[in-house]
Amino acid sequence: MHWLADFLAAIGVVLNGIPQGIMAMALGFAVFPTTFSFVFASAVNGIFGSVAPISFQAESLALTGNLGETTRERTSIIFGGSLIMAVIGVTGTLTKIVSVLGEPIMAGMMAGVGIMLAKIAVQMAKQARIAGLFSIGIAIITYLVTKDLVWTISLSVIGSSLIAVVATHYRAELPQNVQARRFHFLKPVVSLRVIRGALSLACLNIGANISYGLITGQMTGIKPNPVNLNLLTSMQAFADMGTSLLGGAPVETIISATASAPEPVIAGVMMMLIMAVILFVGWLPKIGKYVPSASIAGFLLILGAVVIFPENAATAMQGSDRVIAALVLVVTAIIDPFSGLLTGALLKFGLPLFGLGV
């Protein structure tokens, strides 16, 4: 009966990904081209036996939506970020970056991202009070009771959406490009905003690939950790590179419950193929018309303030670089991940040149 357990784990992660796919549509991303990403990643994982799947990721979507003003800017940010990550993955420099900067500084950046997500959640709730506030309330209660992110995102999104539909007769008119089941080439643009966004997205993905990838590997119980970070980084980068040129949404590394299934590789491949079918046949836009973007606010708040921030902040405050890591945390939360890591690198390697320390 292993296949049933694998299937149930895959369905649970699909349920986790659907609301974030809806968030992608709210930001103007087309979901039909994103089918390519899931099919490509499932093939790579199946061939190489990787247990770490990719899916819609709230952190990258929130960051991209915050740094890009138009759909074309956002897809350009994703394309630029994927180019950077492709070089990092192919050359195998991911772990070298972490070893040079140090774990506390990387953790400080991730903790700052947690604050960013919580701040975005509050902004969403202010813009759409009914959906946003109910989403946050349901998410807090659900997480306190279950300590489970899948239940948290499922109940908060479904509950707040039902309340919005009943109370305000909510029904969104999604942009045509979001619903279209065709490919539409979007030529990347280059600007200071796009370059800054691409660097920030790459910084976020460096931290996420290491932390989320290794956490997913740990969930398998297999030692040594079965996740190949360079393979994971390359796969995610090439998947995003292709879909971003067609206006598609980014898909990134996630903490996936499929890793705890009896056959983690099969469960992960199954999850990505199910998601590909949902996108290919056009079910997600139909569901998305009745789901406000603010319905994701509760999940973002829990993910940022409860899941990401505490553990990473604790790691950042350990060791000799804790003061620099604290500054990285604050700069990331106020500005963006790239500015945070740049601040950390400048302080770590610049201060000793002047005989200074912190």
C-alpha cells in the first residue's frame, strides 16, 4: 500500500501549492506556461532520484510582487534571478557562498525574509480587510491547534474565501493573460529595479535552496542527506528561465511533505505531475476567481513570523558574526535580501581591513 501513502502525501503538497498558485495569478503571472516547469522538474527528479521537488513558493512570489511593478518587470526579475542561479548551480558554488559568508549571516538574511513576509501579510489584510483578517485569524488558530502548515494554509484560504464570497459576493475578473492556455513570449527588460530584484531573488533562493532543500532531505530519514543542492539549484533555475520568458510563474524549492512518504522520489514526482495536469487543463484560473489574493495573508504571517523567523534568528545570533548577522536581518527586512547580504559581506570583509571588528 506504499502507493496510497505516496499519493496522499502528493495530494497534501498539491493542496499547499494551489493557494500559492492563485497568489501567482493575482500578481499577473500566467499559469499555463508553468506546466513546463513541473514536467521538467518531475523528469529531472525521476532520472536523478532527487527527493526535493519544486512548487509555487510564497516567499519568492511575495518578494517578486513587492519589487516589480508590472508583470513584465516581474518576469524579467525571475529570468535574471534564474540566470544567476543557473551559473551558481552548474558551477557548484552554492555551498561555497555559504561557507564564505558563514551560516549566521545566511540565517540573518532568511530571518529578515520572515519579517518581510509578515509585513506583506499585514499589508494584504489592510487592503482587503474581510478576507485578510479572517485569513490571519483562521491561520493562527489552525496552526496553534495542529502545528501543521498544510492544514493552516488549506483552512485559512478556504475559510476566508468562503467568507469573502458570502459576505461581499467576491468574484475576481482575472486578466486574460493569466487565464490564456497559450504561450505568449515576454521579452525581458533591463532596469535598475529589475537588476536589484533579480539579485534579491537569487539571494533568497540561495538561502531557501540550502535550508528548505536540506530540511526536505532530513525528512526522509536517510543519511547522509540525500539532497544534491547543486542539482536542485540547476533544475529550479532552468525551470524558471523557460517559463519566465512565456509570462509564467516562478517555482522554487519548498519544504515538501512528500519526503516523508514511503517512496519520497515517486511521491515528489507524482505531486509535480498532478500540479502540471491542474495547470494544463485550466482548473487553477477557475478556482482563482473565487479566492481573494488576501486569503494567503494568514499563511504568509505564520510562515514568516512563526516558521522562518524564530529558527533563523536564533541561528543568526550565535557565533562571532552575530552583530553583523543582526544588521543583515534588519537591512533585509527593511529593504531586500540582496541589500542584506551585501551589507553582511561588506562588514565581514571590510571591517578587518581597517582593523575594526564587531
